[in-house]
Amino acid sequence: MNTRGLRSQLKDSVPVTGLAPQAGAYGVQDTMRRGFSSVKNELLPSHQLELSEKNFQLNQDKMNFSTLRNIQGLHAPLKLQMEYRAARQIQRLPFLQSSNLALDTLRGSDDSIGFEDILNDPATSEVMGEPHMMVEYKLGLL
Amino acid sequence: MCAKIHYIAPNIYCCGAGTAADTEKTTEILSSNLTIFSMNSGRNPRLIMAANILQDMLFRYKGQIGAHLILGGVDCTGSHLYTVGPYGSMDKKPYLAMGSGDLAALGILEDRFKPNMEMEDAKTLVRDAIHAGIMSDLCSGNNIDICVITREGVDYIRPYQESEYKDKRQRKYKYKPGTTPVLKENVVPLEIQLVEETVQRMDTA
């Protein structure tokens, strides 16, 4: 594998939350929450499509917004991003599954079915987070 | 027997080669999306839409979804035949073959295809092409299904022809006593000695 391409394959080359190195409090691996760490797992993805799928929505949005900016000027993507930000805040309590209906309608994905609707549907998950701990974590009390 | 011709829309059917699970799920998702579209817009979907949706989806997954698909149907612009490969490539031809038996089938198609054939000649040609695939390729199954789509409707002929090689296995392989000759017989009686006897009463009331 050529070394120039290797840099772009590292997990931390992409600024997406969830892919950052697994440091908890005090800058050390948070074994309780994230499990055992290994240097290889933190640096390289474990599947060819892991990076591209994790960032798929992000990349689509970036592409669409930059096209929109080039065609219609700065205000159009700015206004749309403001609406996305507002719609993203409409959520239920942290341990409950939100429908994200407003966000879906804005994105236009409310009339299409993809793998994310069929596989690993959070509504059919067998485990649920501990409600008290999740709310405390969200409020920053934990 | 597995069904390799999948329903997409009333006027569109899709033949799937490659990984069976991938073709099943991909064609189901495509069919759902096109149904939502036709409910939204009140129109029958067009083949080029189905081909585009498949292309986008398969290219996104960079060939990890092993679906080699042939889409065929009749829409308001006429009748079309498209093929979509697993990496997202698309082609539009008058005749196509995909899968492990595609070279064998293409041999027959290249030889005898003519534009504007009669219906029965076309069915015979397709049957011969698939037969070549069945005979020359191990992974190509046994039976032949044909799906004829016209402006008037769909004729899904399943099976068009079943395999002539039926299963002739016996399934029971018992032999008569005396089939194997006995050369020598040696009887050793075991002497059983009674060592201990305990009697436990049961209440049988």
C-alpha cells in the first residue's frame, strides 16, 4: 500500500466524532466505556468501507452545500444549515428513540428506503441505555 | 427452486446473478423505493430510474454488494434492457447475459439474435441461451424461467422448462441377508455371575 494514500486511510484524518482517539477523563483510554484499546484499531479502519460509510451523509451534505453555494451564493446554504441545526435539536430524552421527522423532511430522505431503515433499526434493539445515567451524562452531571 | 427473476414494478422485472442474498435485498429495496415514487407521483416508474437508483447504491458500496443485475421492462418511452454491475457500471443493449454462465449464453445470443424477432423465436432463443449456460457451467442451476413483458402485461412463465435430469437416487441401501458370505463363525458364551441382589418395594396402591 502506498504511503501517500495511507495518511488518508487513518481514522483520525476525518473530523467526525466517534472516530477520535478513545481518551476519556485524564486523557487515558476509557476502558469502562469503550473496551480494550489497540493501536491498530485506533489508527486503521477495520473494513474498506468503514470510513466512507461513516462519513457518507457528511460528504453528501458538504458536496450539496458547496454546489448550492457556487450556484446560488452564500446565503442559500447558510439558511439551510440553520434549518438543519434547528431540526437536529428536536429530540426526545437521550435513552428514547427520536423519529427525526423534521430532519428527514428537510433532507428529502423521508420518501426513500435504504439499508439504515431495515438493518440495525434502533427501535428493535434488544438493549437500552440506563435512563438515569444517560440523562445525567447529557446534563453534564456525571 | 430459487427464483432469480425479481419483481420491481408492474412493468419492470430484474434478473439477479451473483450473491443471492445481495440481489434479493437490493431488488427489494429498489422495488420499495419505486413503489413510494409511483404512489407520490401517480406514475409508473421508468427503467432509467431503476437503473440510476441501482447505480448510485452499488457504487456507494464499492462492489462489496455482489449483485450483477439485468433490468428489463416496458415504460412510457418504450421497451429497454439495462445491466448494472456490482461496482456501479451500467450498460444498455438489445441482449445481455450476466453471471457465471454468461459467456456460454452470450455465445448463443451473439449467433442467433436479430432485431424485431417473433415472440416464439425470441423465447426459443432465450431458452437455448440459458440451456447452454446450464450445460456448460456448474453454478447455473437446472430449470429455465422466462418472463415476457409487453405493453399489455407480464407473462411470468415459471417453469418454462424443467431439467430433464431427474433425481434417480435409490435413497434406501439395505442389502438382503446372505449378500456377504460368512467364512467362519465363533461363538463365545459369556458366563454371568449373580453378585448382589437388592429388592426395593414400590407402593402400588
